[in-house]
Amino acid sequence: METRDITLTDLAHMLGNLQKETQALSRRVDALHSNIQTSSNVSEEGPSTSASFPAVGATRENLSAGIPIIHVTSPTTLPLAPPERYFGDPAKFASFINQCQLHFMCKPACFPDEQSKVAFVLSYLGGTASTWSIPLVERNDPLLYNYTTFKTAFKNLFDRHSFAQSVDSELLNLRQGNSSLMSYVSNFNRLVAEANWPEEKRSAIFYRGLREELKDIVSQVVNPPESCVELIELVVKLDHRLSERKREKHRTDSRVLVFRDRKSEIEKTEDDVEPMQIGNVRRPLTDEERKRRRSLGLCLYCGRKGHFLRDCTFKPKRKEEGLN
């Protein structure tokens, strides 16, 4: 391999180039430090989420030295806790929506449009709240593209004040109707607990929603209890007694119907097959004799004309007729 001697001139030239490169690197480092300091000052002055700074090396010396220009952008570094997952509790609505609003305020670059804000809120819903949001997404509801209208609809359904108004309205319109008393009591107790109505108003609301039949019975009580709990206990007992009385009447009516059906069946049978009496001995009619008497219009019991079996005076009375 061919080698050549390095002269002093060559060494001086190389040293000069190294000095130039060292100076350029030093200026570049100084510029980077300056930009970092500027970024820190801007962050302290205001809640800016994104700041653009002068390009590193954008000086006449750097441009002449061929140093590339570097653009520095400061991202948002403000640490924010994510919102707690919201399951539909009216008492926690305000806290949840405020946590979301903090993210919108401090990180606007993350939410460039209304749709992104709505999507952020929906991603933290669970339980009842999530169930409410599912149809919105499935039908691509316009609420998904307007955070203001979405927030209004969301608030009207889950905010404590709006929820309380809805419960009050449902409680005032609650009626037993054709449902069972226990079903009515269950719904009433649930709504009263959610509405937190005063005790002195509960009894009147409960009584107003009862079925008319129970109202008539309660109105006959001389001194009805003032406590709503005691009134409910009384109405439950009265309802049980009323149900028992209906069953008693049903059993009595059923026995009467059965007796009437049997009586009618016996009379029908006697018209068709009535034994004839010879002395104290009864013998059934033969088919031929029965046909003969019917064709001649004779009584099936005594065989005489002018009357039928039901009007025959020779036929002995039944036991029940004797009792009357």
C-alpha cells in the first residue's frame, strides 16, 4: 500500500477544518439551549397546549455553515387524571362532566372537533349510561356531531335536578290500575326513596294511586293510620281479605252452578227414562213402550193422556221438594 508523508501544511489544514466544525457544533448546542429555555418560559406564562419556537440554527452563521434547520414544537405535558367511569348515578353526573370539560380546556389539540368530545365522553360511560348511548351510535344520531346538544340531552336524563323532576312526575302519575297491590307498593317505595318526599305527603300520594275497589274499603276504616308505612300494611291486609272473600264467593257460586246443572241433568233423564210403578215396585220402561207412549202423547210415568211427566200427579215428590 502506497503511503505518503503528511506535511505540516496538511496538518494545519485539517486542524483548521476541525476547529470550524467544533465552532459550528458549539453554536448549534447554544441554540438548542436557548430554545429549551424559551419553551420553559412560555409554559409558565399560560396554559398553552402547543407552542412553536424559532428554528434551531436559523442564524446567518448557521446558514452559511450549512447546518440544517430544526423546528421544535412543545407538546402538552400537563398531567390530568382520566375521568372516573360514569354508570348513570345522578349524584355523580356533575363531577363526571366537569372532569371531561377539564380535558377539553387543557388539551384542545386532542379535541379538534365536536365529534371527538362526544366520543371521549362516550368512552367513559358504563351501566345505565352506556345503555342509553348505544342507540345513539347504532343510528348515527346527530347528537354525536354536536357536543353542546349532546351535553344538554345527557344532562336532562342523568343530572340530579332533571332526574328528580322526572321521578316526581312519575310518582304523581303512578296508579295501581290492573296490577297487583304488591307491584304497586314496590314501584311506590322505589320512587319515594329516589324522590325523597317528606313523610306527611307520602300517605296521600299512596292512597290516590290505589285501585277504586281498595279505596272504598279503606274509606270505611274509622281511624286510618297517618304513617305511610302503617297505611301500606293496613291496605295489604285488606287486599288479602278481599282476595279471600272473592275466592269464597267463587266457590259458593261454583257449587250453585254444579247443583243446577245436576238438577237439570236429572230432570232431562227423567223425561227420557222414567220407571213405571206397579204397586211399590218400579221397573224401567222398555224401548218399545217408551216409543209407544211418546207417539200417542201419553205420560211416561202413569201412561195417561192430558199431561206429561213433569205434571204427573202420580209421580212421588223428590226429597228436596219435600224439604221445601
